[in-house]
Amino acid sequence: MKFRLHPVLLPIFLFLIVTGEIAMYALIFVSLLIHEAGHLIAAYCTGMRVRSCIIMPYGGELVISNRQLEPKKNRIIVALSGPLATGILLVVALFIPFPGDDHVVRIQIALLLLNLLPILPLDGGQAICALLETDGSEYRTRALFLVHSIFCISVAIILLSYSIPKTIPYIFLALFLLIQNISAFRFRKYERAYAEIKLKRLT
């Protein structure tokens, strides 16, 4: 399995280092790793084949072979295991005093609130999208949920733009998510065709 950081993280971390927030940089990075470890453990426990793990600004992204062919239950478990790991860390920070625990609490709350939003590719969106699926509607449901996500993020960007410059970091994150969803929507037919070819080979 390959492990890497998404390039968009580099300017964020450089900004934190330049502004003297090295401790915050370390806490955010460790928090993202723990969040993603939750996904990885769940993926291995459910028998999913993880090709790579990419650390994103909002958490991480697992590239799983034939993800859409996996049982709905397994995909929901994997989607929610990241927030679960973040939640466990939050509880630890709330009840066990240690240096910097207030920063850890704020970071975990931010990660939870962000990742549980009902939009793709966030964990909340992944779980809801899987829940809405019925037999044979996996790709149609995902396409509709991508449209929903694109619409919600676009509205969020418009609303955030009224409070520039305070909201610039949030706008950048929203634009990043928007680009991901647009790319996924554009390539949805190829993804489905590839999965159907793989399914035919397996059967």
C-alpha cells in the first residue's frame, strides 16, 4: 500500500510553520493520521484491498480496489471509522489532561464537524450515499449525490464569499472539495464501466 500527502497540504503546513504554529502543525498532522488509521483498520477488518492512502486537508482518502462492488455495510463501516477514531481522541483529550489538550480538543471537533457533513467525498456523505443505495442503483445514487454535493458546496462558497478575507481558508477548502466532486462526476461513467468489466471477470 502506498502512503502520501496531497500536494495541497504543503502550503497549509508551510503557512503554519512560517507563522510559528509548528506545534499546531504537528497536532493537525497527527490528528489526520489517527483519523485515517481508523479508516485503514476498518478496511482491513472488512477485507477491502487498499491500494493507497492519501492524507487530505479534511482527513484522508483511501483508494480501494472495486470499492463500489463492496457490500454496503462494509463501506458504511469504513466511512464512519475515521470519525470514530477522531471521536475517541476527542474523548481522551477531554478527560485526560496533558500539554496542549485544549488545542487537540478544538482540532478534533473541527475534523468531526467537517467530516460528518452530508457531502461527498467526506465521510458523512460516503455513509449517507451508501445508505441510500438499493440493489442495482449504486452508480445512479452516487451520481445524484455528487450533484447534491456540488450544489451544496457551490452555495457554501457563495455564502462564505460575503465574509472575505476571514473566510478565505474555508473557501479554499470548499473549492478543493468542489473540484474533487466535479472530477468524480465527469469520470463516473468510466468508473462504472471499469467496475462492470471487473465484475464480469470475477463471475
